Amino acid sequence: MSKVYRRVPSSDPSMIEEAGQYGVADLHEALGVVPGRMALMSPEIRPLNHGLHISGPAATAYNYPGDGLMVHKAVQLAQPGQVLVFANSGNLPSTMFAELVALAALERGVKGVIVDGSIRDVDALRQMNFPIWTASIHASHIEKRGPGSLNVPIVCGGVRVEPGDTIVADGDGVICIPRAQLGTAVRGARQRAEMEVSIRKRIGEGEVLYDILEIGAGFDAAGIEEFDGTWNGEE
């Protein structure tokens, strides 16, 4: 049954804003090995335009393949600062998003859009430098009849996205941080950022990254043979 929920659960706006100061990779690492991996969307979800970095609470829409009714409804209900997340069970030939919808989304104050499916009008979207991450490009017709649902849990890029989860996207891809784990991700990413400042300084002073990160201990534990010579015996 199709359902539309007009509101999205809230999170601490300051935490969402700070999450946007960090890269997807750092937030992923901060969550830990398993939760971090589960939060990363498929590498198929890539930025259309380079150099963009967004963060915001997710407003979600599930669309029937080939249909964009819920996309239009999501834009109508969008609140400033939200990231719209669209899915249609990964049906790549089914386009969900195009230029005019992007213009409407910008007018609503949307931070960006994530599409687990296809978009079209990409030349115009590039000229606009519109912040969109998508799995595919396809020029197919978009119906506006439904069915579909809005602001319910969906699966986008292999990741469960609940309304109100924090979406962060950059050149590395997209991460969905569950509301309950937002504090953990931000604190961990903050610590990593502080640590990397020190590491960059030490590299600039001539230290070797291999030594700074103490990689040698892991190399030795792996039992890998190392030879002081060439593979074929030549000098």
C-alpha cells in the first residue's frame, strides 16, 4: 500500500552540520569496521558533478520503476537543508530525476539528491552544478502515476535509509549515518581529523608514513618474505 508521511524525524542540527565538515571516508572509519561498511552506499552511486560535498537529513521516496510521482511529491514537501533519497529497487533503466525537478528542488532549499536509479538532462544538471549522486544515466520517459511511498525506510545503494538519517556525500561516494550513531560518527571523525593534522605535519618534516602509522608491525605479522634484490637476480 502506498503511504506518504509529511514529516521526517529530527536529529541535532549542529551534529548534522559538523558531520558535513568531514569526508565520507572519515565518517565511515569512525563508525567502526562493520557499522561503517553497512553505512556506505554502493560504489555505483557516484557524483554527477565533481568537487561537491553535502550533508543533511534524509527525506526518502520509493518509486515504482519507471515512475516519478513520489519524486515530485518529495520535492513539494521538502524542507530546507534536506537531502532527497530516491530508490526504485535499483531499476537502472528507469529514470527518476531530471532538470525541471532539480530547479524545483533548489527553490525548496534541498541540499542535494541521491538516486539509486537513473537521471537524465545531465548536460543541464552539470551546467547547474547540481549536487546529485546517481547510479546511472538514461533518457527514458518518466510516468507520474505511482504507486510509491514517501518518508518510509528504503534501500538505496544497498543501504537501509530511514527518514531523518544523516546523509553525507562527496567525491568518494555516499554514507548514510543512522540517527542513533550520528554522535559516534561525528566524534570519531573529529578525532581522525585532529590526528591527520599531526600526521601531515610529520610528513612535511620528513618522516615516512609507513613509520608514523607503525605499518611495520602488521607487515612482520603477515609473514611476508622480503628480499634485498631484484625478482630475477639482476643487479
